[in-house]
Amino acid sequence: MPGPLSGFRIVDATQMISGPMATMVLVDQGADVIKIEPPGIGDLTRAFAGRRSMSPTFAVANRNKRSVVIDLKHPSGREVLKRIVAKADLFVQNFRPGIVERLGIDETALREVRPNLVYVSISGFGETGPYAHKRTYDPVIQALSGLASIQADPESGRPRMLRVIVPDKVTALTAAQAMTAALLARERTGVGQHVRLAMLDAVIAFIWPESMAAYTWVGPDRAITRPPNTRDLVFQTADGYITCGAVSDAEWEGLCRALEHPEWLEDERFKTPLGRTRYADARLELTAKVLKTQTSAQWLERLEAHQVPCAPILTREDLLSDPQVLANGMIVESNHPTAGRMRQPRPAARFSATPPELRSFAPELGQHTDDVLRESGLEMDEIASLRRQGVVG
């Protein structure tokens, strides 16, 4: 059954995570994604393979795609790319600003062969400004966006990085939604457009609603919010760790009764959601002291009985056998043709009429070069000549 984006062709000239993960969302939903890779090692994430023939990161972020090897530094390579783009709906790249212009594959150049093309540029900082031409990876954006500061150690104040590459993945999800929206607009108007997305902008927008709440209103009467260094919601029990939290008045009452401290309900500091936010450190310290006295299972049973949001803190290995994850069918197993048995998450969103699917494994480097070039109108002798010149692979 075709997916919701079946019939759209995406030419993906991105590498690493933010771009490939964005197009992974589209290809899972049925789009034909042609991944353009440079000769040699291809996408850099292929090099993280270790003992396997394909790295886990590449295998998941590039599933369902077709790989075409083109040397975009060669004039003939750029002409081949234009032949492919001429039959595409969207082109996406994450080169540093200025590089696509030097290569001759910028918006103006590609719109000559596909006037209604949706052209997407993903960058670290944007195309103008003092940081525009800086190289960037996820930690740089964590540093500049305030994310590392938000995670600071509550006692020393030392900033901390998240161990998950949140900026890359937030950018990917933002880009996927923006690309789909641009394709929808083109379907309605017939006009393509240029979508520009900076990782820095995506992360600032992502963290703002609660982490920048104190800076939303301008002026001396701005809202009082939780201090940025408040302790997290990880609580040690007699035999492990759990999380629990109470936002509403009803949840707070449930927590107090589950922990057998109804007197907290009379504490003036904690009578309102705003007060519980303002005095969060004191409230969480009281909670933590009580939770240490019994096992995780005992507390979770009591907390759930009182309708308090809670959960055990699972390891990554625990996640694989968690009953809710199993019930959702979130993790699927299959036999990769060269790398062996593998696990990966299915597409998270479920469509009743046009379900996304895992149609094929991530491609070997250049696996689909001949097929895609033939579809783009090149004859076999032309492809052979280009391969002899090292233009395609």
C-alpha cells in the first residue's frame, strides 16, 4: 500500500544526521529519496561501521533510500545531478553557506531545470551573520542555544551537554515538517520555494515554551518560573530509580497521600502550581527523602493508585522488553543482507489509510547509481563513460 508521500521524489544531498534523518521521515512515508553521496566513503556516518559492513547510524537514518555516487566537484557530475533534479519535487542540502553557489548547484541553478522545485537548505547558524560560515556539530549548538546551560549541575553550576544529539534530531524533525508543508503548498499553488532552516533556530524554538518562559514577557513584571538549575525528576528508591511528578492540584494531592505526607497539602509554599514551581527545590528534596525508604515497585504501585504520573527509569536494554514498547510494536527485527540481524524503530506515526513502512534496507554506496541515471535519461554508454572518468560510482 502506498504511503502518504508516495509519488514525490526527493533528491537528498545531505550527510551526517540532521538532513538524512529528515528525509528518513519522508521516505518512510512513501517518498522516493535519492541519496547523493561523494565518491570514496560516501556519507561520513558510513565510516562508523566498526566490525559490521554498515554502521547502525547509517543503517537506520538512510533506510528505504537509493544511493547514487556523484562527484559534484566535477562539471560533468553537476550536470548529472541536474538531470536527476529535473524529475524531482524537492532538493535538500546541508553544505555550509556559499558552497552550493561555488559548486553551481544553488537554487537558481537547479530551478533552471526544475522551475517549481522546492529547494531546502539546512545549516548550522543560517546564511548570514557572524557565525554563518563556522563549522558546527551538535555540541556547538547545545552550547549556543542555552541547552547546555539549562542542563547545568545544580550545585556547581557547570554546564552539561545532553548525551543524545538533540539539536541534530530536533532540526531533522523540524525540517521534515517544513519540507512536507512546502510540498503541500506547491501542490496547491504550483509554485516551489526555498526553505531555509538553521539548527540554532530550530533548537531555540524547541526549548523556548518552558525553558525560556522567564524571558517571554518583557519588563519588570515578567513571570516567575522555575530556576534553571532545579534538580531533575530522578528519584532513588531502596533498589533503583524512578521518576514521578505532580503538576495539577489533584496530582499534588495524590502524591502527598501516596507518600503518606498529607501535611504537605497545608504547606503555604506548595498550595498552588506557581508556588510548587517557585519552591521546587524544597518540594523535590522532601519527595526524594521519602522515596528512598521503599522499593521502586512498592512506590510505583502506590503512585499509580493515586493517579500520579510515574515510571521506572529503564536502561536501554530494559527498553527492549518493556511491556508498553512491546505492545506498541515499536521495535522491529529483520535480517540485513550484509550486516546481519538488526533492530530498528518503526516509523512512529501511524496512518490508517496510507501506512508508512520499512520497504528496504539502507543502500550500499552507489547501489542505485545505474538505475537512477537510467531513469534520468542517461544511456548505458554515457554512464559507463562517466564511471571511467570517476564522475559517478
